[in-house]
Amino acid sequence: MMWPKNLPFAFMLDDTGSLGSGGERTKPGIRKSVFGKMPDGQEINLYTLTNSNGIQAGITNYGGKVVSLLVPDRRGILADVVLGFDRLAPYLGNEPHFGALIGRFANRIAGGRFTLEGVEYQLPLNRPSYTLHGGMEGFDRKVWTPRELPGNLPALELTYLSPDGEEGFPGNLTAKTVYTLTDANELRLDYTATTDKTTVVNLTNHSYFNLAGHGSGDILGHVMMINADRLTPTNSDQIPTGEIRSVEGTPLDFRKPTAIGARINQDDPQLKYGRGYDHNFVINRKGAGLVLAARVVEPESGRVLEVLTTQPGVQLYTGNFLDGSHRGKEGKIYNYRCAFCLETQHFPDSPNHPNFPSAVLKPGEIYQETAIFRFSTTN
């Protein structure tokens, strides 16, 4: 389906909250619909944000997941460029964090242990040797409190109170994420958090992107640039060694635009550990504020994704453990390396590496980070 540029477009939902294929034009704003029910009967909603150009983002208050993201190609044809499901039920099962809001601590913590102010904390292990993405039930498996924000741009605020001791983390943590769809074709995520006890926090978004459209084959032909001279290498368990190493002369050097598949199968220990790219890159920056972390181009469609962030790192993951076992939206099968993630973050296992940027949050402080996913096209 093709629409003129700058013309709002609605990806309609049926009465069950499933994504359909209607083409009704609509004004910018937010559309709320029922997405499903939790096992206890609690209703979960889907909030579809539409900007003045017709770009759409579907977000659910279960886990803050970005369920859909419709952006045009160079001809103005819209496609949904993120992996996900068209109803709630599959998100309640064993799925790889599609589109999720990750916390209390994104990525890995070695042994599930860290020490704060002389006290050692033990988290449950959801992997044999580490805690991943917040534990057994991280923020992506929580029901967040939604609020549609007033203003000229569609914006959705999600709030969650993580109680002291949840998944082993100290402190009552109040976390908020505001999703804003700007007229610059950006999905902006503003994260904030406060605590009443010293804790660690690391929030990110775990969207899986395929700029040709979800379920449209692998992403090895996407051309990627990562604004990073260095990365944090890992051991065989994918835990950072503590070293900060140059990417020079390695298959992890994306300083110049390079096809994702050009070197992904090289005989390199770092690639062997993650079965491909699954690495934290140290973003080049001079001072605080937003900086470009990565730029990705899909040559056939001309779609471009730029990722900007205030965070010190970005994790590139290339869907190395997707295996065709998940049937997503429109019945599409998600196969090996059919998507990539760019997770803006503090470094993995930061609480156990004093030389890494601190992920500690104390009472009276405000955790405040931003990630922007900006879409455009090439000629």
C-alpha cells in the first residue's frame, strides 16, 4: 500500500487488539485499544502513537514493549520494521524480549552478585553463570501504569514502582519512561528513576529491527556504522573482562559503514562467544548529552535508522539465537539473524568493574537517560 508523503496513516486494530491491515487515514495523536488480558484478568492496552507524517508506534503497558513501528521507504511505502506479536499472549511466554523495556539492570551481571556500600547482593540467576536483563521477571514482564501526556506531540508515560528486594535489587525504585513520536520521525524514549536506597539501574529498549520489514529475511545486507573506537571484550560466558579494547583491525570495527554480514562469520573469539555480534561498544563522545551511536541503512528500501543516546554504550545484537520458533505479527516466522538490536546502555556488569561508568543511583539523585530512534530514507 502506498500513501503520499506527509499523509497520516492508521494501522487499524480489530476488536481483539490484533494488528490488521486497514488503511484509514487519521489525525496525529494516540489511539488506545485492548491488547489482551493477564492471567489474573487485568486488561492490557496497546497505545498507537501517530505523528503528522503518518509514522506510527504501537506500545503496550505490559513491559513497555514497542509492538510495532511503521515507517516509509524511499517511495513512501510503509512497513513495520520491528519484530513482535499481534496480541498479548505470546509475550507472556518464553520470548526473546521483543521490543521490551529492560530493567532494573539491562544486560549481564556476573554471578548475579555485586557489592554496594559494603553490602553484597545476590540476584537470582536466569542463566547458568549470570543474571540477564533484570532477573527471572524483569521490567519487561511487569504491568506499567500508563498516562497519555498533553501537548502537540503524541507522548505516552509509563510508570513502575519496583519494590525493595525485587529480583534481589535494593531500594524502592520508581521508574518512568516517556515515549514521544516527534514530527522529525523520531521515537524518543526518556528514562528517569529515583530510589530510597542506594541501588544500581540500567534501562534500555530491546527492539529487534529489520528495516526491510519484520519477517523479510535476514539483516546481513544492512549497512551499519557504529560511532565507537572501542568495545568491552568478553570471556566465553559473554561477561566483560574489564578491558576496554580498540576495534582497530577486528571484525567488530564498524567505524566505516559496513554490511552486517561482511565479517560476522570470521574466525574470531569474540564472534565465537556470541555466535555473531553481541557486544557492547563504547560510544565516542566529548562531554555529556545526546550523541550519534549508530546509523543503519537498508539498501533496497532506502530506510535509514539513526540511534542517538546520552548513555555511554550501545549493545549490537544480531539475532544469533532466533531459530524460527517464534511466529510473529501477520503469521511471519522469525528466523536466524532476521533482525538486529541496538540497545543503548551502561556497560554490562558495570557494578563489578570500577573502571566502567557508574550505574549506581543514590537517594536524592535522578537517573535520567534518553534514546532516540530516528528514521529517514536515502535517495
